[in-house]
Amino acid sequence: MTESIRNTTDESTSRWKAYFWPSFVIALLSGQMILILSMVYLATSDQSFAVEPDYYQKGLNWDDIAAQRRHNEELGWKIKLQTSDDRLRCTLTDRNGQPLDNALVDLIAFPHARGMQRDLIMLEPAGDGVYTAPVQFSRAGLWEFRFVIRHDGQTFTHTEHREI
């Protein structure tokens, strides 16, 4: 009878030894997969993570961007931005301080803390070079405003940072 107990114990011990290392490797690989999937989920669901849209294309077109900056300096247009709780207002003037009327003013606005939450805003003319739009600022903090202004066949760009 002690021999049958010894055989059963030896069989279970040898079976355990046979399955231990494969099970250990599978457990390590499974843990690694769970860790990787968790990191992918955290990386893709983080609202504060942002990548500049078309950044590679902008890098390829760097000469065009530099030319636009030189053109902005030649035009000498000025933008005065004013923000309130529910309205955005900007005043456009030319190099001589004269108001720019009948311009198309497009704006991309976003908080730096949530760079993927971009708002495309078209400002409406209000006369005397003033353009306004209703806006709801989703959060306080540092915001970036990127203007593209078209007037009489000319394009002017301007970027401004503002604490809201």
C-alpha cells in the first residue's frame, strides 16, 4: 500500500515538474501582453496627448511656411484679440492702422492642456475691421489661437497664445 501512495506521489510530482516551466513561460508572456495592451489603451485614450496634424507634411513644406511668414511681415497686418466668457472678438488693421473689412477670418483654437480638442471657428464681420464669434472655452488655462485671414487675394497667418 505504501508503494501505491509513493507511485501516485511520484506521478503527480513529475507531472507538476513537466507542466511548471511551460506554464511559467505562458504566464510571463500573458503578463507581458496584458501590460502592452494596457499601455496602448492608456496612450490612445489620454486626452492631454496631442500630435500636430499633418506635422510631417508641414515639415516637407517648410519653405512654404517660411515664405508665408515673410509675406506676413511684408503685409504688416495686425490682429488685436479680445476674449470674454462667451465671445471672441478680433480687430484687424493694415500696416497703416486702417481697419480691414470684408475679410474671411478662420480660426483654430485649442487649449494646450487638451491639444486634440481643436475648434474651427469662422469669425463674422461686425464692421470697422472687427470680427466676432460666439465661443465656449471648455477650460481655463493657456490657449493657442491660429488665424488664417484672406483679404483681396492676400493670405495672412497669425498665431497667438493667450491665458483664458
